[in-house]
Amino acid sequence: MQLRPNILQQTLETAITFLYPAQCRVCEKQLGLESLPYVCDACWNDIHFIEPSWCEMCGIPNTEGRCDACAITPPPYGKLRTIAYYEAALQQAIHLFKFEKRTSLAKPLAQLTMEHIADDCNIVEYDFILPIPIHKKRLRERGFNQATLLANEIAKTTGIQVVTDALVRYRNTSPQSSLDRDARQTNIIGVFELQQEEVVRNKRILVLDDVYTTGATVREAVKILWNADPIEIDVLTLARALDPE
């Protein structure tokens, strides 16, 4: 039986971690054999989770009801919820996962999501998870879509379907992380396209992404999805930037 490349990579990472315990990528202390990959237990347990209260729509912390921005211009989704702040251990773990191709982190990041998801975002009530797509060129370069790997791990514990072919990113753009706030808003306009409207129609959809910064990407994706007349669209992200620029 031939193993898929990502399985081979995960197996190799596990073997290397076992034989040569490394330093924590956050605090630089020696990792124990029982630690999660690349991040020690102490740093992992120090993740700053987002707790109520938050805006009932966009999820911005320390807000009751709707924030001023959502009261004036409601976002296209019903609600957006995020697990934790994009800092320290979680920021490093996502960087390793996404940019250094440490795909073995998909499972603990998904477990973190399931353990700390907001009470009003019950995953099993949706018809499917739709990971934010990346362009096929970036997919070839990276070898995977990080949001899809997270969604697949969540699906293993919830049984929910993951849909990856209804919405595509047909135009390649500069990475959002390389742009300032204003440029992010215009960079993402018109990059998504619906491929299978019948999959989306009359469905309750949970859009999933790894990091929420300005929200430009999820707003654009959700706006396109509404063209297929779904019943409901909510958004879940793993991390939220502390102070989006």
C-alpha cells in the first residue's frame, strides 16, 4: 500500500520528535516526549482563549449585543466565532502548521477548536463545513490547504461533511498577511467563484478559516455564497489578531 505524501511527512515528523526531542518554539525549553509537537505543554496551556462577552455578530471581544460597526453595517454572515487570540503559542503553532508544513499540528489544533468552541456555535447543527479555499497555485506550492486539514480533523470527531468544491478561489493574489488593512480589503475582491450552487442551496453552512485579521476574506467568501440561496452562513476561525492593521 502506498502512503500519501502528507501521511509520510507526519510519520517522519513523529519519528524525529521521538528520537531527537527539540526545544519549544515559543519558550525554547526542552520538549518532553509527551509534549505536543513543537510547543511545550506550559506554552500550550497558556493560550489566551476568547471568552464572553463578544459582539453577537462579528464576535469582537468585550462587547455586549452588537458592536457599533455591526449595528451600522451588519456583516454578511449570521455570526462569527473565534477560539483564541493570535499570539504566542497559538501564533507559533499556526505558523509552523501553515508555512513550515508541520501538518501533524492539524489534529491538536482541531482538538483545541472542539474543546473551546462557543456554546452558540454547535457544529453538528450545520449541513457541512466549508473551508476557505486557496488558489490552486498556492495549493501546489504548499501541498495542502490548512483550513481543509483542520476541517477534516473536526469532521473525524463530529461526523459533519466537509465540502471543498462548491467555492473556489480562481484568482491568485498577494498573501493577505503581506498587506496593510486597506490593501487587504481591495486585494480580495472578486477572487472567489461558485462552482456548485446546488450544493449550497437551502443549506446551513459553517465557513472555516485559520486566522481572522480584518475579516475581508471571510466577508468576500460569504457574499459569493449567498448567491446560491443558502439558509444560513456562519463563520468559525481558529485565531483572531489582537490589533488588525
